[in-house]
Amino acid sequence: MRLITIALAALLLMIQYPLWIGKGGWLSVADMRGQVEAVRLKTEQLKARNGKLESEVRDLKEGTGAVEERARYELGMIKQNEIFVQVLRKDEQPTVSMTVPPPPPQPKDKDKPKP
């Protein structure tokens, strides 16, 4: 009787081995689920990034607003007859503007008689 119990226990362990540890077992399935979840999260991040880039490309192709915004913030450009005011913090350096400053206004002669 004791021999039969040991044999049955050994058979039970042999049957359980592929279920837990073997190819397609619970441990490998759990590991694959973790890998699938990591790839899914990465894919969602890339889709969000691609959507943002796609909208930026569309803005640059269709309108001048995005081009103007980039010129202002990245290159420090300003429009003609526009006054640029920059507020600096204590340790902050002023940004360099790529725009050529306008010439000074011509002095008006008040002494000239009117015709």
C-alpha cells in the first residue's frame, strides 16, 4: 500500500511539472503577460507621441500661427512695429534676439513753418 501511495505521488508530481514550470506553463504565461503589458504601455506612449507630432506637422503645413510661434519662442523674433518686453528673474540671462532692431525714429522739425 505504501508503494502505491509513493507511486501515485510521484505520478502527480510528474503531471504537475509541465503545468507549472514547463513550456506553456503558468510561470511562462505570467511572464509573457507582463511582457505584453509592457509592450502595450510603450505602444500607447508612442501613439500619443505620434499624434502630437502629426498635429504639429498639420499646424505647420496649414497655418502660419505655428511657424510664427516657433519663430517667437525658439528664435526670439518679433514683428515689425512690435515692442518686446522681457521680464527676468534674479539670476536669469536675457535671450538673444535674431530680429534686427528697427532704426530710431526720425526727429520731427517743429521749427519748420507750415505751408
